[in-house]
Amino acid sequence: MSKMTVKVRPTMEKSFEKAIKKINKALEKSNMVVVPFLKGECDIHITCNNNHFLVKGKEYEVEVPDSLMKVGEYNLIGQFEKMEGKWYRTLFSTEIKDEMEVNINNLRCDHCHKNITNRNKYYFFRNKEEKLYVVGSSCVNDFIGFNAEDVLSKMGDIVNIERNGNHFPNLEQEFISLEINDFVEIVKEISVGFTKWVKKETSIALKERIKNIFFGKQEMNHVDNSAIIEEVRNYWSNNMEFDDFSVNTRESIKDSFVPVKWAGIAGFAIFKVEGIKNGSFVERKEGNYVGTIGESITRDLNVKKYFSFPSKFRHNETVYGIELFDNEQNHYLTFTNSNAIVNQIRNGMNTLKANFVIAGQEVNNGIKVNKIKQLKLV
């Protein structure tokens, strides 16, 4: 075992965790476990076409085993892969034809000795005696081992990146990040004091502002936004929904830096909390169920949004979905194949007095939704 210092770039953290899990899986039979020790934040230097940049990352000390790889004993010569329902053997060796259809019933893993079953890929190896081995994808790490040092060394410093003549890094790439304290200051400016946020336009403006600071075209006013940051993190950490948006939002603001590729969602996370506080953003309320299933109700409804998709039952027919809410912030959803109401909504009708029948009631992302049918204007 030897100690290794690993500098992990902001968006490589999940890859780092996966790498540690793979190493530990390879070590299972030896009853050894690798546990990384977090030393703290660190500077990571990036050289891109002779331009030097500095980003923040995390520094870990990892005690890793000497290379577990056995590639000296085995030579990878090709792989099986499933394509369009058939299994093909793609070989890197020139001795055999590139593609040859394989009989799935004769395929066994030479490591675990099981049939192919549900695996989608197998690998060919030859040993020094030219004996052929076929190993399943889930067994390959155990069969040839795992080069811990090689994998972990890819988590941090990047040197001499060539980008086809582009002399500056693309801010959308994973290795560019900004201090969250400075990021909040930019969000305040871009969102006009937390009063307006248009997703696409604001995200573009946000990244343009970061670019100007990153390349030294503009100075950054270093204001202490720690109170706002704490408030925003508390709000999203208590929001325990597990949809993609909520999870990505929590991830984007959890550290002391914001990867620029997450700037849009991180910016909205900050804007929303401050907007709720100053009244410029109305938080979606849980709402209540209205009436009982089968009951006919007449009520004023406000249009939230509408969307469309092809009908599953009739060729060339479009189905429209309309999300609505009433003055008590109760939520409604209806589907129709009629253009009549949809055309009026397209032409600016945002509020309608309507009669409808309650078809169902369910919870969607923590919101009580009244599913309605037979929607008619009255």
C-alpha cells in the first residue's frame, strides 16, 4: 500500500466516489478497504494552450494498493456486443475477421462460469500461452484487476489540453468553477435584485458575466453573501423532493464553488429563495382536493400552462394537456383533443369561468392535483 494525494475537480466528485467503490470491489477478496481522507480545499492549476487558470477543488489522501492489474498476463483482443438483438464478436486482432455472429447459447464467462443471461458485453483475452478467455463485463474488474493509481490520477490536474485552436477553455466544460460567494453577487446583478428571472436569457447573461470575470475583463465586487448562501442551502436541503430538478439544484450549491455548467440551475436556486422572501416569487402551494370524484363543479380557473403530445389511440390526432389553478391555489389538470379552448388560451385567455367534472385526485411532486374532465366555458 502507498499513500497518494488526489486533487478532485468540482464535477469529478461523483466519478471519484465511483472509482473508490470500484477499487474496494476489486479488494473484496483480500478483505481490504480504501477510505479517502479529506484534507480540505485546494487550488487546481489548469494549463490550456499555454493559458494558465486556477480553480478550486478538494484534496484527498488515499492509501491505495499497488496496482492490482494483471494485464501483463492477459492481452485484450476483442469483445462481444449485442446489436439489434444479435450478438457480434468485434475483434481487435487481425488474425480473425472483424465481425462474426455468435451463438448465444454457447457463450459462458470463463471467470464465473455462468451463461450469458442478461449481460450486454463480453471481452476476449489471451494469456501468454495463447489460451482464449471470455469474460463478462461484470467480471472484468475482478478478472484483470484495477489500476487504482491510474484512475485516481485523472480526477484533478489537467495539463496541456488542446482544443482545436481555441485558445480559451469553454466555460461549459466541467473544470471551470466560481466561488459561490462571488456567484451570488452576479446572480443579484443579473436577476435585477432578485425580481426577474427568465430561464434561457438569464442563464446566458450569467455565463457571459462569469466569462468576463474569468478572463479578467471585469473586476468582481467581493461582498460577503454568507447569510444568503446559508439561507438558500437551508431552503433546498429541507426541500426533500427527489425529482431531477430538486436533486440537481441541491447539488449545484452544496460546495464553496459553483461549476459554470451548473450556473443556470444554481442561479435559479438562489433567485427563488430570495424572491419568495421579498415577494417577487410566489411559491407553489400544496393546494387541496376539490369536491368528490364524479361531482360537477363551476369555478374560476387560471391557466398555468398547456402542452401537447400525439394520441396513443388515433393516428395523426393531438392531445392537449392544460394545467390550471383557482384563486385558492388548488391545482387542476385536464386533457382534451378539442382545439376550441386551447386556441382561446393561445390567443391570450388566461382566466376562464368553467364547469367541469372531478375525474380523479392524486399527489404529484408533493402537490395535490385535481384531475378534471368535460371542461366547458360558462
